[in-house]
Amino acid sequence: MTNEGTIDRAIRIVLGLGLLSLVFIGPQTPIGYVGVVPLATGILGFCPAYRLLGLRTGGAAKK
């Protein structure tokens, strides 16, 4: 069950990796751990917030 399109997933993965890099490279701030959320949702293809709001960025729903 996915509710994210391919482009949405790719953006989330890149954004998640970028935020996580802040933990190890650059300012080395723990706020970068927020990147786990978009990374996980991008890998899984499912966003709980989209489900609550009734949004889908990937094609038609499969039945």
C-alpha cells in the first residue's frame, strides 16, 4: 500500500539523506535526525499524513 508517487519518493529520500548529513558533516547538529522521517517515508512509499488528509501523489488507487 503506497500513497506516494515516484518523484515524491525520490525527493523525500534526497531530502532525508541531506538532513541526516547535517548530523555527520557540516554544522554537526542533532536537528539533522529529523531526516529519518522523510527518508523512511520515501523508502516505504507510505506517508501517514497523506493518509489522514486523503492525499495521493501516485496514480490511481489499486483495488
